[in-house]
Amino acid sequence: MNPGTPENVANNAYQASAGGHFDPGNGAPPLLQVQGLAHRYALPRTRLWGPRPQLAALEDVHLRLHAGRSLGIVGASGSGKSTLARLVMALEPPSSGRVLWAGQDPRRMGAAELRRARRHIQMVFQDPFGALDPRQRIARIVAEPLAAQGGASRAEQRRRAAEVLEQVGLAASALDQYPHEFSGGQRQRIAIARALITRPRVIVADEPVSALDVSVQAQVLNLMQQLARDFGVTYLLISHDLAVVHHLCDEVAVLHQGRIVEQGPPARLFRSPAHSYTRALVAALPLAPGAVQTHLT
């Protein structure tokens, strides 16, 4: 085995960290598993005494995320992508099925156990401004996940916050500023720094560049790619943009009307799609058919 591969960097970095139920050990399970996941939302009643109709957001979803093998979830708006992200993060319970973090079900963890486990799976949200509290300085925003774990002094929290800001290309002087003082791309870098501060193994990124100008998107994607190489971060990347997913991911799953309809390596999936919905996504790229390969390189 090559100790310098992203997968082994991730394993070594994690095993050097303390606490939590995420320690994979030998013969490790996937970092993340989704097993038969389904979720339904209750809709308003159409009759006074009638049952509430339900909207099926997800149906029988199965996924595996292995260390060093980032996975992209691609689909149109309303396909269930953001619902999947919330369930994966244990922000709400599924209607059926389960999510496993390195073989452990977060819904079966106590509060303290769940808090410790969360240090190893963090999230970057779509809106970099809405995700940052405008009343707080950057130091507190970035250090918040670390503070929630307990055990780190304020001085240590500030030191680590400065460290991760520098890792995402921002100066430590940003610690004493407020979110409105930064551009959209800089705010997303701050959001990524906040996700990095607990040294997670997995980052769930829900449309991380869709709210940014096209000129800034490539900078943020290149940063995420560099962080994966340097720190062994594995991404579950959710996007409607095929090119974004291809840029970062080793495997892609296509989500349509709450179901995974196709999955495979991006080069194969986008150049020889088997499912009609995947073909429609590829055809919708703003390029001539022969240019898809260039666009996705």
C-alpha cells in the first residue's frame, strides 16, 4: 500500500485524532453508507377530515462513500438532493432506511456520542452568506464546530481558526472581521474553513459553488480539490452541474424523482449514459454534443 495516497492520508490523519465512533481500523466499513433510504413530507390536507397526502422526496436510495473516493450526487432541482444531504447529516430522521457513519447509526447515538462523531463529518452549505451569522466575527464562526466539541481553550480555538483560514487562502487577520466584509467567494472559503476545523474525514457539500460567479467557481473548486489531496478529505458533493461533479468526484450517482437511476465513474457516465434522464442531463449542457468531453475535462 502506498501511504501517500489520499485514502491512506485520510486513514492516518483520522487515526491520529481523538475520540468519536468514526475510527475505522482494519477492514474498515465505508465512511458513509445509505441503506434503503426513503423520506416523505406530509402535505396540507385537501379535505377537512381526510388523510394528509404525502410527497415522496426519496425512495430506496443506496450509496457508499469510501475514503479517498469522493462521490457526486447530480440531479435537477426537486430531485431530492438537499433532502438527502440533511438525512446524511442526521439533521432530520428518514421515513425508512438508515444512514451509517463508518458503520455506526447516528440515530442510535446519545447526544454526547453524536456530538463527538460529528467532528468527522461536516457540511458546506449552498449560500455562503446565509450560512454565516452576520452578527459574529469570523473567529467565532470558524471555531464554532470545534467549540461545540469541548476541550479546546479559546486560545487554541483561535489558533486553529487562523490555521484553517490560511489553508483556504485567507489571512489570519480575517478573524476579527464580519461576513459582510468579504466577497461571495471569500465567504465560501470561510465556510470551508469552518468545516475543516475539526479535521473531518467527510465533507458534505450541498451546491457549494452554485451561488458564486462563474469566475469564482473554479477557484473554490480548485481549493476543494487541493484540500482533498493535502488533508485526505472525502467529499459527498451535491450539485445540478455535471462539470462541477466531474471536477471533484471519482464516482457519480444520478438522482431523479427521489431515486438513484444510474451510478458510475463520471467519464463513463457522462460520455455513455445508459439512463434516459442521464442522457437528458448531458444533452442539456450548453455545448455541442461533441464538445462534452472538453467541457468535462
